[in-house]
Amino acid sequence: MQSPLPAYGRVTPDHILPALDWALSENRSRLASLAEVESPSWESLMLPLEEMEERLQRIWGPATHLNAVRDSDELRLIYQQGQQKVSAYQTELAQNEAVFSALKRLREDKSFSELSVEQRQVVEHALRDFRLSGAELPDDDKSRFKHIQLRLAGLAATFEQNVMDATRAFELHLADENDTAGLPASVLASARQRAADTDKAGWLFTLDAPSYIPFIQYAEGRDLRRDMYAAYATRASSGELDNAPLIGEIIKLRKEAADLLGFTNYADLSLVPKMAESVEQVSGFLRELAKKSRPQAETELAELAQFAADELDIETLEAWDMAFATERLRQKRFDFSQEELKPYFPESQALAGLFCVVEQLYGVTARERMDAPKWHDAVRYFDLMDMDGKLIAGFYLDPYARAHKRGGAWMDECTIRWKKQDGALQLPVAYLVCNFDAPVGDSPALWTHDELITLFHEFGHGLHHMLTQVETLGVSGIRGVAWDAVELPSQFMENYCWERKALNLFARHYETNEPLPDALFEKMRAAKTFQAGMQMLRQIEFSLFDVLLHSQYDSRGKASVQDLLDEVREEVAVVIPPAFNKFQNSFAHIFAGGYAAGYYSYKWAEVLSADVFAAFEETDIFDPSTASALREQVLSRGGSIDIMDSFIAFRGRKPEIDALLRHSGIAAQASS
């Protein structure tokens, strides 16, 4: 059955706190009754806990979502209050001695072996999470741990809001056409529309990705590029929006929480539910990748600097020149630009192509439904049907950048696949959110190839959520999946944006209907690994900074967070940003998201995803038996079994790094 969708359109901020208070009150009453359970079983203990979790999710989930996609001053204040209430409740639950004791008795009872694999995994995860939440601490330490968790939740929310406000605070308004030199027509059309929307003439550029990225790539005005870069690189680093004090407090509190639980550092604590076994393994993995990538990256940077000096009259390549010079070198070397590809990826065809690829792989089809409640006119809703026409899931798509919407792209849960106590099956629904340019006038939205990759990436996350066959809430979809493997399905889907056989399904010029020309495709493919070494080192820089910040950094010492970042750059980077760059102040992934001591997951999971796609390369990219095995062994399992076991069941062995290096064009360095 399809559970009711959130009543977007009728929900107003003043509804949220009363509904939340009711749900929390109901849950606390139920918790009190669970304390009296003498012989805990799945039905008497775990199902009530699932029902309580679902009740809270159905109210707080939409509020959290609206805070990200339809931010307002009124909602923000209510969200902050609600976040404190939810964090307090979750910490209370995580330290509830009666529930923890009941869980341990259930685990030790002989009936435990009679539970399903899914149910046993949920119990094991719950026991682990109770311990990691301070359930075994003395009362004084337990109280302190609770205070830390509440404070961290508030700091994370403020960090993200500061980044959002700082991003929104800057605008570059151009009135002189000479200042727009080099910018493609489609970029200018969007900038003119942006200006018109705010009753301005000329062109308006912001720090949102669809505006900032093409500006920094194409604008010939070097001073203007510097202004844009400086604004972007210093977001949330001054005045009331300065995130530096928040970072210091977050790091200090995370270390204290780890100390209370008996861990050497926060990274050790963070790694407990992940695939990676130790900080040494993670840092070694990153440094090995850096070693293999650095020779190529150094060559790439030298070539770029020489090109900038010889052909762009830029004697000293600065940070605000990098994207511009890179795009010019790409155009010269491969005789094409991202702008040339945009006419072949209009929104309607990009979506149709995505759905066609997914249908060929897994036999599922997407069908738009017009009556679903929405939070914005641009939002669309789709049912996902299995090959026999049976409804199996649904998803929202919110594709365009706009004011009061968080930047970036993400997938999140709306509802989770779950068999309720009455036997009714709740189907999964996903949120798929991007920040692409909207249509301008009568022209459709034209997306870059990079944006196409983002679309496929997020839908890969969505498939992991929607194709699950698990019926137990705690390990359904992406729940319970090791964080450093959760990017596997999303990065796997990116591969289809580079394959001729896949692009033939949909890549056609929006005006002429001509397919993507072979010559242009070959140029695109040839450019795939362009500056792959530099890109690899950039991700390693972020990842190593994150893991060292949470394992070796001493907030009481003389060295600052900036000092640590500088040391990491000295070790692994070939491009050193200017001193005014405050990247860490907007690094929301680790200070406001779920990637603290886990940003390495992108590269870790990329090893897995590249190896998975290599299995298709060995047969056919749409090979039905390989796709069926991937769906059965990985996508359908959720967190019900260990992800390494899932991988081995699919691939027949443990993952190997060779495919990632080959796909990245770094195989030569790997063997040297």
C-alpha cells in the first residue's frame, strides 16, 4: 500500500511544534510502558520502537525537508526549537536503561536465533548504538554526554544556516555588457532572468552553483572572477555568520564525547559502524591514492600554468584563474566545451533517458502523478512501477535552484519501506533535490553534462532507497548501510552518463532532434580524465583534513584548524589556495552533515562502485543477469547484511582498486 504523503501545501510553520510535541509525548508514554516488559520479544519491544520512530519521522521529517527547500525566518526559528526537542528525545531514548536492558535480554534469549536476518541485524545495531550513545556511562557522565549531543545538534543547524545565509548575501550585478565577455548565451539568459526576478536590469550572478560555476569558468574579466571567487571562498567567515567559533566548539565537544565513551579520538568512534577498521587504514588508503595520483597531478598543473602564460597572458596562475584556464585548455585540447553539450541534455530528455536506463537495468518504470502534494510549483512526483505494473515506490523531484533553498544536491527519505504490526506494507518514497538552472522564457532547461551526472548520482541513492525488499524499518533502504559504502549505488549510476549505448537512448538536440554527434561524444570521452590527478588530490585533501582533524588535532594546542589544513595541503595538494580562503567555514559535510570523520567515504565507495561497474564492462553495460545480481545482492538488501558480504556475493571477491585507477586515467602511475 502507498502511505499518505506529507500534506505539503497545507502545512504551515505554526503546525510543526504542536504536532511534534504530541508525537514526542506519545512516544514518551509508550517508552514508559516498554520499561515494564518482562520477556522482551520482537513484537513486544522492537515493533513498538519502530512505530515510535515512524511516528516521529512522519512529523519531523517533512519539517526538516522544508527547512532545506523552503527556508524562511519563521520556519528557521521553529526548526531550531524543534531540533532541540528532537535531539533531547533521541538522547533520552538512546540512554534509556530499561530499553537497553530489555534489548540485552532479547539478544541473550534463545529465541533470538529464531528472528529473521533483518530482525537480528536491527537488534545488533540497536545495542551498538545504545553503547555509542552513552547508555553504559555513569549518571554524571551520561548527563554530560546528553548535553554535548544537544549542543552539537544546535551548532550543526547554525553552521548550515550561516552557510546558506552567506551564500545568499552576495550578488554580483552587472549592467555593462563588456563585463559579460566570455560568458555563454545560456548563462547570460539565466543571469538576465535572475535580475528580472528581482526587478533589476542587466545580469545578476549569485554564489549558487548554477550561477557561480559557469561564471568562474567562462568570465574573461579577471577582477570579476576574483571577486566571485573571494566571496565564495570566504563564505561564513566574518561577522555574525562566522563559522570559525562553531568549528572550534564542535571539534572540542566531539573529542569530549569520544573520551567519555572510552575512544582515543572522535574518528575512532565514528568508524565503529563503518567498513573501514581504523584511522590508520583510512589515512593509509588516502595517502596511497595521493602517491599514485601526484605525479600526474603535477604534470597537469605545470601544463595548465604554461598554457595560461602562453595563451591567456596570465603569468601567475591564481585560484580564480584555475577554472577559467582549465576550461580554455579543455576547449583547445579537445575542441569542445560543456556549453556545447547542453543542447543535447534538455530537462525532459535527461529525465526520460535516466528512466530508460533504469528500466533497462532493473525493469522498473517511472510514471508522473499530478495529484501529489508539493512544496513548490516546480516540484514533480513520480510513482515507480515494477515490470508487472505493480507500484513499488515513489519519489519527489525538485530540480531547480531558487532563493531560500539549500545549495547542492541530495537524496533523502520521505517514507521508508516497512511492514507494520497490522501487516500493511508501507512503500518507500524518496526526495531527490538538485540545484540546476530553471527554464528561461520559452526555452527548456538545458543541463550540462556535469549536471546530468549529478542527476544520475542522486537517483542512484534513490534506487538504493526505493528498490529495497527489506521490511524491517531499521535496515530498510539506506538505513543501517555502512556510511563509507552508501555512495556505491550513486557513483555506479554516474558511469551511464559516459557510455555511448546509454546516451543513444536520449541525448538529442532539443531543437533539431539530432543525436549527440560521434565526434562530440569522442571529445567528451577523451576529456573525461582531463586533470583527473588534480581532481583526485582535491578530494583526498578534503578527506585527509577531515580524518586528521578528528583524530590528531588538539583544540587546546597552539595550532589552529587552518594550520592543520595548511599542513594537509602541503602534504598532498599541488594547488594551494590563497591565504584568505576559508574553505573549512563552509565545509558543511563534516560540520553540519553526516560525514564527520567520514568524508573519505566518497573515495572509499568509489573503489566499490568502479569495481561493480567493471563487472558490467566485462559483459554488457545493460547485461540483465549482472543487473539482476546487483539489485538482488546490493540494492535490495539495505543494511540487513554487512555491505562487504553483499559486495562479495555480487563480485565473487573483495573489492580491488584497479578499476578506479583505470576509470580515472591513473593506471599508469599505479603500476610505476
